[in-house]
Amino acid sequence: MRMTRRDLVTGTGAIALSSLMPAPASAAPLVSKRPPPEKRAFTSPAVEAEIKRVKAKIADPELGWLFENCYPNTLDTTVQPGTVDGKPDTFVITGDIDAMWLRDSSAQLQTYVHLAPKDAGLRRLFHGALQRQARCILIDPYANAFLKDTSAKSNLGAAADMTEMKPGVAERKWEIDSLCYPMRLAHAYWTATRDKAPFDDLWARGMQQAVATLKEQQRIDGPGPYRFQRREVTPTETVMFGGLGSPTRKVGLIHSAFRPSDDACVLPFLIPSNLFAVSALRMVAAVLREARGDVEGALEAEALAASVSAALEKHGKMPDGQSWAFEVNGYGDAIFMDDANVPSLSALPLLGAADRNDPLYRRTAALAWSDRNPYFFAGSAAQGIGGPHVGMDMIWPMSIITRALMSDDDAVIRQCLSWLKKTHGGTGFMHESFHKDNPAKFTRSWFAWANGLFGDLILDLERRKPALLALTY
């Protein structure tokens, strides 16, 4: 059977939409869902201490149980530490798909970065991840997902895609955020540790290639080398006009073939990802300048960020100027919606791409959490944002987590925590999505990114609003 990520998340492949699940956790003992210690992929004393410290402050037993299950999930189950050419190497799968997405791997590890100064083993794990990401980018900066074996052919069925599939590439969907996330992770690690070890010549070449690719996809001097089409009847899986996408006016924005959901863009200027590119380029510039003394590389990244930022100001908003658009084409056409996958319009401050108190962002986020967004769903189980990837009426916990992270309203945060507690389908973990009226119907029981983001929320509340963790839900 030809297997793709869409198969895995929509239930048409080996991992089906889960409708036959255990009773809700409230009806069963709260037994740890973590693997036994001897079967965990990696154990960090600093992370274990953090779990113990924070869980002690959570009054709600089920919420504490969810945190203890979810927060270490990436380390427990998805990291594969090793060595390549005598240097640390860390391959990170997403969970139920045996491939490493540049986006997911970065987001999965980001939640532990504040603990890296306390744990040499954790620092080595980050070192290996940054090195692996650079090697992946040097294999193909247009690919979104990679195999552990860099000489292997794709095992996701993507080998049949009409694009230049290179060995080691699992899928070749060009997404702006694929290059931005490793920049963000590098900056977070450097800021937390001031450890120069990962930022060697290999890493620098990877970042140079990433910056050059983002600049190339402004398409000022031509369309560039990337083309993608899939022999697939689903429109969100392929790219029109010979794999180049719909027409654009070349205004300085970066073209993206696909969204962070791995769904094809309708209009090629994906605004959340362009906003993320601005912040990520500035982040990588800081690392280049401070960790490597590479002033020229830093200036190049900052110049590209300034160019994209200016284009966003002119072309990235809805016609009324009151909110960011989701996608535009430079001709004045714009789409407003939001998708739960980050970068989303709702999650811009998480990525340093907006100030959480900026009026433009606040208006945009409010519209995204309303029926102005066709992928905002309100049901008997919860409210939240989904997206085309798994279809209508499917809420992504990621959107509920993002709303709580971005809110200062205690009532809003309490409601989000209540929804998250009641919609895990008895599994003790976050999922990709669940049905708005039936949490037992969900996709992806092993989705480490969402688990880590839930951990981030609990850590954020422990710092920002500890009184909310002293309540029961």
C-alpha cells in the first residue's frame, strides 16, 4: 500500500481514525502512560526533575497526569541519538511516522531548551539535532521530511512524486517554515547555553543554504528550481501549473508550495510563514554574529528579513487593513482563514513573529477564533481550529493550547484547560485532532509535537499564572 502522511492522519492507511478507544480517563485509574525507564529512548535528569517540580504544583490529578505523560514524550519515544563523523547526531521522528520533519523535530525539542544548561547529556542531544538538521538542509533545502539513512529512498510513497527526489529525502514538499524552525531552535539553544559547539562549519553551510533558498523563493530573478506534483486526486496534495503554484506578482514575499499542515497553498504567499521567516532570519543572524563572528552572513540574513518585512507591510493584510491575511498573491487577492498548524495566524507570538499585545495581531487572532474562519469549529466537546488536512469538524488540540498560551484572561485559560483535559479520548496524550462532538474520534495517538506543546502550556502557566494550576477542572 502506498503510504503518505495524509494516510496516517486521516485513517485511510494502517493507522485508522480512532473510534474504538478506552473509556475516558476519569473512569479509569491514572496509570502512567510513559514507557518503563529501561525502554525510554533518552532520559534527562533535568527533565525528570522538572516534571516532579511542576507536577507538584498541579492540583487537578488528571491534568497532572496528562503533563507527566505528555511533557517527556519526545525524549521517551522519538529521539535516536548517535554519532556521525565523530560528532553528535540526533534523529527525531514525529511519532507514528518514521521520518524526521525539520519543523516537528525543532518544535518537539524546543520545550526542553531551558533545561539544557543543567544537563550535559541534553546539550549533546541538542548538538546532534542541530547537526542533523544542517545535514538535511544540505541534502535538499526544499524537502520537509528526511530519512535516518541518507542513502535510502523514501518509504512514504513520495518516491513517485514528480519532483527531484534525492536519497535521504522522505518527502519534498516546499514549506517556508521547514527552514525557519531550525533557525529558531539554534537561537533558543544559543541563548540558553552560549555553547558554540554545535555551530561549526557544517551548521553554517546549512544556514547559508537555508537563507539562499528563502531568497531564491522570492522569485525576483525567476521561479527557481523547485517543482512539485503528486499523482493524487486530492487537490491539497499537489501543486498547479506544472508544480509552480498559482500566479503571483513578485513583490518580495517568499513563495511557499505547502502550508505547515503539508497541504498545498491556494495562494503562494503564505503570510504566517512569511512573518515567521522575518523573525527566524533575525534569530539566525544573531547566532551567526555572536557564536561564529560571521558578520557577513548575519547581514545577509538581516537584509532578507528587512525585504520580506517591507513586503508584508504592503501586501500581507486583508483589503481593509484590519488583520493579517492567511494567503495572498501580490495582485490584491487575499484569503482569510487560519489553520491550527504552527506557524498559524493565531500563534505568531510563539515564534517571535508578532507582539502578543499588538492590535493588528489581536484583531487577527480574534477573527481566527470565530466563524469568520471557515476552520473554526464549535461543538459539544470543545471549540477550536482545525484545517483542511483532516477535514471538517476536527479540532486540533494545538489550537486550544495556542489560545491558552496567548491569553491573559483567566476564564479563557481555564476553559482551554478544561477542554484539553476532557478531549484526550482516554489515552493520556494530546492528538493531532478530535471530533468537535466526540473526543473518542481522533487522529494520531502518537503525535509528539502536540504533547510537547501541551507541556509548554503547563510550564508557561507555572511561571505566568500559577494560581490556575492550583485549581481543579
